[in-house]
Amino acid sequence: MLKDYLRKCRPFKYLLPDKEVRQPPPLKTDRLILRPFTPSDAKDIQRLAGDEAIADTTLNIPHPYDIERAKEWIDALQPQFENGKRTVFAMIDCETDNFIGAIELRIDQRYQRGELGYWIGKPFWNSGFCTEAGQAVLAYGFARLNLNRIYANHFSRNQASGRVMQKLGMLQEGHARQHIKKGDQFEDIEIYGILKKEWEAASVPLPLNSSDSYSCTLSANRATP
């Protein structure tokens, strides 16, 4: 099944992680476009990531979150992509063209692994968008970047994020007590992961539907500015 999928992908070599690729390829799902960030996204990032509820459930997003920080974060993404360390996508609602959140892979090329991270604006919670975006990014990581493992973690108290990881087919691999510190509070985290062979067994890839986007509508038994 995956072999057929990769065969269909071969004409779109610009999607491969080589020196000629200057930005992440757009990924398309049923309801979302995942695309590179642009400077014009800064205002929307500040508006959504500036919500205290977002800062409360993510490690690296502070509160308050100002527009200058958003601009600096966007400016740093391109060099990180070009050196192969990080790929970050803006989540865009296809129906409304609204920016709704971010999703990323932090890549360790030496070990062919990536760390999945994501956040979504509070008005879009409980919509399934994170799961849908996560499916696309898993496909990108395994089928395009040839990663062997993708992992993620969440605050133990943020059970909604854990449900996203479970829906993506990730297995819970551990519980780390007071592993990180958010503000003045030590936080327990839950650790999840999925291997390429597990993703291959659980995924039903669909063919690419245009030369301009990578269609990643999948069925699977699973970014911070």
C-alpha cells in the first residue's frame, strides 16, 4: 500500500528534503491547508497564541504574547527549515481561510526521528483539526522525510492533547514526573511515539491530487511560537 503511494509521489520531487527546497510544501487535508508561515500571519498568531489558555497548556508559549515576538518567531523559521532541523506549518481552515493554529516537526536527522508539536486557537478546540493536521504531518515525516520514529509529549493535566496523540495511532511510552517547569510550576508529562512501520500498517494513503500540494487525507489507528 505504501509502495503504491510513494510511486504516485515520485513526479513531485520538489517535495523531497534536498537543497533546492526553500520552504515546506503545502499539505492538504479534507478541511485544512497546512502551509509555510508568512509575515502577514503575525497578527493572527498574536491574537490566538496570546490567549492565556494556550500558554497554560504549552511549554514554550509565554503570556502575554506580543506582536513583536510573533514576528521574530516567523523570521526564525526559514533558517531552521533550511538546516533541516524544523518544519512548521500554519493551519488554515479551507472553508473560511482563517488561520487556526500551528503544527511542527523538530527533526533529528542523525537518528531519523522527529518530535511533533502543535497548538490550536481556543475557538477551534474540540473540532478534530489537530488530529487531521497531525495525520498529514505524520505522512510528511514518514513518507517524505523518511523518519523512522515520531514522538510527542503533553502535560499530564492536558488530557485533550493526549487524545489527539492516541487518535493518531501513537502509543504511550512513558510518564515523566516533574520533567519540565512552566513558570513556577513543575509539570508531569506523558510521552507518546509511533514508528514508521506502525504508521505504514495503520495508514490508508490517498494519491496526490495536484502538482502544487501534497494531499494527506489519511486513516490512522495521531508548534509552538
